[in-house]
Amino acid sequence: MGEVAGAGLLAHVPTIALPEAERRALNHGEDTTLVAGLRQLRTDVFETLDYDTVVVLDSHWATTVEFVVTAHDRRSGLFTSEELPRGMCRRPYDFPGDPELAHAVAAKAGVHGTWITAVDDHHLPIFYATTNLWEYLGQGLPDKRWVSIGVCQTADVEDDLRLGRALGDAIAELDRKVLLIASGAMSHTFWPLRQLRAHEAAGVEHIFSPEAAAADADRLAWFAGGDHERVLATMPEYLRFKPEARFGHYLMMIGALGEGACTAKSRQYGEYENSVGTGQVHLWFDRPADGFPRPRRTEGVIP
């Protein structure tokens, strides 16, 4: 019987891949706290917990007609970002995958009325929402398997939750201890290009609007109190502030953790920071003493 051993909503911003001198140059001589946060999270969780596989819910990998989960035996290569090749160029990655888990997730699509495909094509692109976090949290831990699941750009909130339910069911049926990473931002509106360079520092005053920062702050408070039910109930309101990938990375994660029944409180690593207008933070949700709630059933589905 498998279980989720912990879960996190983590920032993957390109800034964390820059050399420290460049990070400080962008932030009035101070380093971003997101780097120190990831290093501490590695010490506290990724180097100490008992787990087999990390599943990254990758907000940069957008599919269209189905959810896709990586089913490779191993992924390796050099990553250069199409978005920012100046900052993320030829960065090596090399980690084992978990084909059994990937196919188990895909097999749960029918009972949740959704579409999931497991893909093991070694030419499948990889994205920095996965590789940046692997560099900090997985590199040097060669026995830990990493799997990515993309967001589906035609999915709505219910679709994302259904993917999460399928993921949670698959984990429960396998002999796996899994860490989930919802890799992505909170509010996610960039400053226009001609204004952007005036807003590269980490301070909250550089978030695109005070209203977006306030919406993020509300949800940070709810996460700290374990009120995932309220986060879900207010998704229509939050979508006005354009959370990254329509917050699909978080929705898939919480779908695997029981949705509103989950009351796990967040531990924050580093500060809530700006990245050219977007809200970035590292939050970790520890496994409750009696485990996370089981995923909900999807009502009205005839597999």
C-alpha cells in the first residue's frame, strides 16, 4: 500500500538558476530567499524522508487533448530553455523514472472520467519547472525516481482535480512512498517588456498589482491554517489574478490529497517574492500523523 509522504507548492523561477552574483545584481545586492529556501527544504525533507519517487506537476508543460505523464526508465540530457536560453543553457540532468507508477496513473483515467496517457519517448521535451527543482532537490540522490505530469490547457478546475484523484489512487495501490511537487507560481502577470527591468527585484512592491499581492497573501494565510477547502471554494475569484497555469499544478496536487478534506498546514521556506510581476513562494505540507485523506471518488462516471 503506497502513500504520499509529503507535498509542496514550490517556485521554479529562472532566477534560481543564475549565479549568485547575478541574483544579487538583480536584487539590490541581496540574494533571493528562494535559493536558501530550496537548500533548507532539501536538508529537511528530500535528504531525510523515506520516499521512492518524486512526482512533479509541471506548470510549464502544456498539453491539449489529455494529461500526459512521463513513463521513461530514465531521463538525461542537456537542457536549454527556449524561454530564457541566456540564463538556462546546456544544464545537465540525469535521473531514473518510474514507469510502473506512470502507467498506473494512466490506468485510473476511466474511473475519474478523464484522459491520461503515459509516454516513454526519450525525445519528449523537458521543462525547467522540473529541471530547476531537480537540480536543487534531486541532484546527488541517484536512487530517487522523478516523474513529471503536464497541465492540460483545455482543462478546468474539475479536470485538474480528477487528474489528482487518479494520481492519488495510483499511488495508494502501488508499493510507493511519493513526494508531490506542484511546481509553479501564484499570481502570474508579467510586467510589459519596456517596464520589466524596473521590476526584477524580489520585493513585494514589484508584484504586478497590489490586488494580486493581496490575493496571494490571503491564500498564504489559508495554506498556513490548512484551509484548502477555502482555497478551492474561491478559485473563480483567484483566477482573476491569473495564477500560473490557472493554478493547475496546485489543483492536481490537492486532488491527490483529498481536496477540501485535507487540512495539512504549510511550512514556508524563504519569503514570498516577486519575479518580474509574479508571486513566488515555497510551501511544504507535511504528511499528517494518520496520512493524507484518500482522494475523492468522481461521481457520475461510468468507466
